[in-house]
Amino acid sequence: TIAGVAVGAMAVGAIKSFGNFENSINKAAVVGGSSSKDLTKNISSLEDEALNLGTKLPISAQDAGDAMLEMARNGASVSDLKKEFPAIAEAASVTGDDLSETAITVQNAMNIWGGGAANAAKDSAILAKNANLSKVGIGDMGQAFANVGATAKALGLNVATTSTAIGVMANSGLGAAQGSQDLAHALTLMARPSKVAT
């Protein structure tokens, strides 16, 4: 019957979806540096975290697994994922930004400015606030950090100051990519003023 075919198709879809989720979590655990001894335990704890967040936030377990994998690819260890991911998922939920893009952006900010898990919640909150107050989404901020992050850090600017400057520039009509390139150029000139300026 048609109903039987529909139920069968739904079951196949659910099994395939769960298989994709398992695949993302398994890869996240491996890329995140699990030893063969700890692999099964780490996979289980990452699965539990993803499923738990799916019950509290408007995210799917699949999206959580994919975002964890992206964070691991950008340098997060399994321990980092367990500590940092909940705050990142919450930031993505608050702003409506893509969870994987948010995870990559926050991980990159922590790679640039340091601080690890201690800064995950703070950096996530800062990025969520700036995303909600400006035309720059968290994913756009990732490109901006790639353009200006290292220069800003070298000159003593933190995540909050840098992301606020990018947000202000975006609200003035510059896109995040162009604004961050202009900001990087301005900071470089301030650090090494020309003979005319001195």
C-alpha cells in the first residue's frame, strides 16, 4: 500500500540520517585526537552532547555533529568540543546563524586570541551580540577575522574590540570582508607610520 511505502521510505530516511550523524561524530572524535583506547568513550560522549543540545536548542543532532567535525578540523580537541560546543550552539541559536559557520568562527577566534574553553562562552556571546546589533552575521565575522585577526591581536586588540569595529563598519555600508581588509590596512599603517605621518 501507499502508506506502507511511505512508512518504509521514512524509516530508510531516518536510518540514513542517523548513519550520517554517526559518521560526523566518529570523524569529529578521530580528527579531535582520540586515541584508539578512548575512541569509543569519546564518540559516546560527543553523541550524548549533540543529542542533549538537540533537545534544548533548535538544532538537529546532525547539525551538531557536522559543526563538531568542523571545529575539530580547525584545531579543537575532543576535550575542547565537550567544553566549548554548548556555548557555540547557543550563540548560533540566538542569532539564527549556521551552526557550522558559528563553530568555525568561534574556533578560529580562539585560535587567534587564545583562551580555549575558558573563552568559548565569552567569545560566543560577544559574536552573538555583535551579529544581532550589526549587519554582520557570525559566519561573515569568520572571514573578517581571517583578514584582520592576526594584525588586531598583534596590536593588542581583543575579540570584542575587533568584532565591534567590523560591525560598526558594516553598519556604515562596508561588507565584513571589505571592512576587515580596510581595518587591517589602517592598523598596519598605525603600527608602522610613514615618514610623512611622523
